[in-house]
Amino acid sequence: MGRPPDKPKIALYNQIPQDERVINIGGKRFNIDKIVKVIYKNVDVVPVDSRAEALKSVRSGETVAAIVLPEDLVEQLESSL
């Protein structure tokens, strides 16, 4: 019997300030930290300290992808409504 495949490794850089991680869209509240926890269930997350480090991990093959949550993500989402 073989082992199940390993979860893919994903670099994650979350720049969103801790006190801004809740967003209201269409009258519903979304907690960014809870959404990120869902990501952790499906992949092996490699936390990184910068966008450059996230990209470097992909280029080196350490991770297969990178997710960068920019500091103004909540503002961008709210202003696009």
C-alpha cells in the first residue's frame, strides 16, 4: 500500500494588520484569519516574512505557490463594492 500524496507546500505572507482582518461584504462579516485557517487544512503552509521571501520559495522549488495578502487588501475589497 502506498502513502497518500503529501499536501502541496504554499508560502504565505499576510501583511494585513491584525486589527483589520474583518471585512463586511454585502452585509456579511468575513474574518480573514478564519479564511486563512481553511487554507491550512488543504496545504502545508510555509509562513514567510516578506513578498520577496514568498517568491524566492517558489523559485527555489521549496513551495509550489505563494499567497501574498497585501496590507490594503481589506480596503481594496471594500472599495470595489
